[in-house]
Amino acid sequence: MTTLRTIFLSGLLCFAGAPAHADAPAAHIHVIVSLVDNVSQGIVPVPAKIGNGNDPRSNLYWGAAYGVKTFLSKADGWQNLGCRPGINDTILERCDFAWQDKLIVTADAYRGSRIGQAMLDFMQLAATPPAAAAREMVVFIGHDGLMDEQHQTLAERFPKHAGHGKEAVVLACLSDEFFAGHLAAAGARPVVTTFSFMAPEAYVLEAVARGFAEHASEAELRRAAANAYAKYQHISAKAGQSVFGEQSRAAPLRLSLGYGGLPR
């Protein structure tokens, strides 16, 4: 009997270039989550329990109600295929999710103090051309570390590549200003970036992921992100669109952090 776990394992072979099961999803998203960290990141501090970048279980971007692990594990149509703690000293946990039979998402929780490495790894994935047999997207979620003084020179180490069109998403404050140019230089296509301060929570990832699985256009992906953000942040549709969809450099909106609560 074919199960989602069987499909997932077959899919991994596909992405590695080996023959895959015929039912394996043709779409894969790799998500790098930089855990929020009150100590090492230049952020407005969040409550201590959800702001410990060494503890994914309660972290705002991972284990809290709107964190990637918790939200995707409970969202309609999604299945948690398994999580592995302690990948290494930097990646504290890795989880794999499936949406119906169309998409596999691999999400890595990076120690908050390693946000520089998280950004470098994200850019390396963005610069790597997609496999011929699969559609691939790469996503960064977390604080925009390029805004911090200690990471001002990090972009000098970002890889460059001829255009290959891998779709890239950055859910972080003002990411169009800080990441879009670097992604283009890496050969990727930045399909969802932000134009204001925002809360990079998993309902936006979930909406974008479903759109990607259904071959949505860039405009449709941005609209899906804006709609999800407006819904969960309790703001107008126009305000949501200004976060993701406006192509002008309007004054940034200072919206709620939307902590999303603690793990249930």
C-alpha cells in the first residue's frame, strides 16, 4: 500500500537524482527557519519562552502555535512525516511535511545565534539550479539579519550564478530591499518578498506552499501571502497587499508581531 511516507522516501530519491516511485510529488520546498533569539539578534525582544533561539520546542518561529512545525502539523491537508532532532550543532531539528500528494516540504530549525549561517545556507540553496526532474523552491523565515550591523559584510559571501529560475521566498522584514538583488545575482527568482516590517509566521508559508504546488504565478503567490497575512494579522486586504504586493518603496508599515501563542 502506498502511503505518504512511502511517497516521501521515494521523492527523496528523485531529488537525489535516482529513479523515483511514479507517485512521488514533483514539487519540493526547502525551508530554512532562523529561530528567533532575544540575545543574539537585533530584534524587539519577544517573551523569553518563545525567544530562546536554542530551544525549538517553544520558539516563536518553530514550536509556537504559528511556528512552522506546529502550524504545518495541524493545517488542513498537511501531514507531518517525521522530525529528527539534533541534525548538527546548527540545525536543531528537521521536519518533513506533505501536502496531499503534490508537495514535500523539508524545514530546518537553525539555532538563533547561527542566523548568519542560516542566511548563507539559504543563499547557497537559492544559487543551486533546480533538479531537472522536480520543481523546487527555497524559503527563508526569520529575522532579516542583513539589517544587523554584525552581518553587514555577509552579503559579500553570497554565491553568484547564471540565471536558472529557482523560486525563492524570504519571509522577513523588508526582504525585498535586502535580499531580492542578491537572489537575482544567485540566478534565482524572488517570487515572494516583503516591503515592510512583518511577522514571518507559518500561515504565510502554508499559503505560498499550496500555491507553488498548484503552479501559481508570482502574482498569485504574492496574493496568497497577502491574503493569509491579512487574515491572521486582522488587518485589511489592502494592508496585507502592501506587505507583499506593492512594487513601490512606500513607507514601511509597523504591524503587530503576532506572537501566535505558545505550543499546544
